[in-house]
Amino acid sequence: MSSDDSSSDSEVDVKPSTSKAKVAQNGSEPKPKRKRLQDYLDERAAREAAERAEEALQRRRERGLADDEEDPEEPSYPVINPINFVKNKEIRHKRFRRMLAQKRKEEKAKKKTRQLEGTPSEPQHTIETLREKDDTTVTNVQADDQEEVVNDLANDEFCEYYQKSYEPKVLITYNRCPNWRTSQFGVLLKKMIPNSHIYSRKNARLKLVCKSAIREEYTDLLVINEWRKKPEGLLVIHLPEGPTAHFKISNYKSLKDLRRSAEDISKHRPEVILNNFTTRLGLTIGRMLGALFHYQPEFRGRRAVTFHNQRDYIFFRHHLYEFDKNGKRVKLRELGPRFTLKLRSLQVGLFDGKCGDYEWMITNKRHQMESRRRFFL
């Protein structure tokens, strides 16, 4: 080998392979991602929105308005979610789920900071909490400014019952040809209401039934109406001078639906609970329903009958309560039946379908000026 070859070999630099060079290059400076068409469109839309906002702010300042002051002449536009304009269904649903997840995450962070700071949470409003105030609402009957209400309650049709001057005696009847479900509902009412009797009126008129019940010294008359072979209406007539209330029955659950037995219902007089009857009309309806039961319950039976009013719907529940060994905790067991009452009308005096004087009647459709947050009971 010649000396020229050796010198040339020593001067040759060793170059790294192309694969190693690419790895080194990728490790030091990654290639920027190529922008998509959607990215350019998003940037353009954001730039145009910023320009429009700057022009609107400049116009407000020229008119002498502050940045946070509302402009009464400026039109307001509805807020439209941009996700709604995505035509692809899968991508639209994916973005929507992503937006909901981000919203839940923000709410969770706000809740955590609120718990750390010790600030109370904001009250959650419902239709019941946003209820419009009624002029006839009675918060406390024993207040000094409720003399008129106390006087009305002391002289109404149920004052003798609440003075414990007589024991209630209830007559239960049906329409002319009741179905077996309607008859079963009447039998259950007889089991729950003490000192009650069932009478099948057949073709007898209701006015004649009222006269016969007054002659037999009954204090109340219950008429069960049916529709499509199910109990649909309940007519409560207080004897001998009225009033008469017509209720609609819905969401009826029999003992079979609740998997209960009629043998669990004892003959003891139950306790009656009337809840959330706040208006003058509600007090009348509550006193009418309470007058069906005996004023002196038998606590040995541990039965409780509840009429709970919420949004003008009266929920009926029948429970058996049991105490534990210490006598501190109570367990409830529903005996049944279960149904919901909706007041349709309140008539002065006994039932008169043609010439009756109605104190209150519900309309099928709410008036245009009437709000959904207005309740009558």
C-alpha cells in the first residue's frame, strides 16, 4: 500500500447512516403537524368574531356607553351551540359527550372549592318552591291576624265533628253496574274507614240515596265512579247539608299490584295525617277528608292514613309503622291501596247535577293569564 492511499484514508470522515440521522433529528426538533382545512376555518372564524366584537365595542364607546353597561337598543340573539352544525352524527355525538364531560368536571371543581371555603350551595328551585303566593294562604291558623279564618272554621259544616259531638258514619256506594275492580276498591275503603258500610244502589238515583242516608243518620256518602272498568272518580258528600266534592282517581294500585294481603289491615281505627293544605280551599278539602275517619285513633293498631297535597294532587298512602327494641327508630310498611286524588269541583250543599251552586271548579285547560306555578290547595 502506498503512502498516498494511507493519507487519503485518514482524511476521510465517517458519516452516520441516514436512519440514525433521522432519529436524532426527530429527537431534537419534531416536525410540525400539517394543518387541516378545518383548522384554517376555525382560525378564520375566530379572527372574524374578534373583529366583530372589536367593532361593536368601538360603537358602544362612541355612543358613550360603558363596557359592562347593557344597551337597550342593541338586539339580542339566541345562543346557538356550534355542535349542532356538525353534519356527521358520530362526530356530533362525540363532541357533545366531550362538552358534557368538561361541564361536569367544572361543576365538580366548583363544588370542591365551595366545600373548602365553607360556602353553602345554591338552592335548587322547583315548581313547588317557585309557587305563586295566594291571597288565601294560611300559614298559621292560631296567629292574631287570622280571626276571620278561625271564625269560618268554627262555623263551617265540619265544626261539629271537630268538636267531637258525633261519631262519623260513612256509606259507600257505586255506580249502577260496577265492575269487580270498582267493587274491590269499595271493599278496601270499607276496611280502612271505620264504621262504614257498603250499599249497592243499582238503578236508584243519587238524590234518593242521599235522603235515605240522612234518614239512617249517615254523616258522609262516598260514590265511586268507574271508567273502562276501573275506578275513575270519587264523590264525597257530607251529610246532611253538604258540601260535595268531586275527585278524579288516578294511579290506582290494588293490593295485588303491591303484593299485599287484606288480612294485614286490622280493624283498629287509624291515625289520619293531613299534609300541605295551606289555602282556604285546601283547609276545606282537608277537613272534609279528615271527617271521614274517627277523631280518636287506636294507637294499638299502629296504622296511619296519609293525605299529602303536592301541586294540587292529593296522594293517599296507608302504612303500618313498627318501632325497634329501643323505641327510637321507626319502620314503615305500606299496606295499600295506593291512589291519587285530583279535585275537580266543590259544590255547595248536596249533590245537584243540574242546578247546583259550585264554590270552585277546575277547567280542562288553564287560562292564558294563569301560570303553571299557581296552585289552589
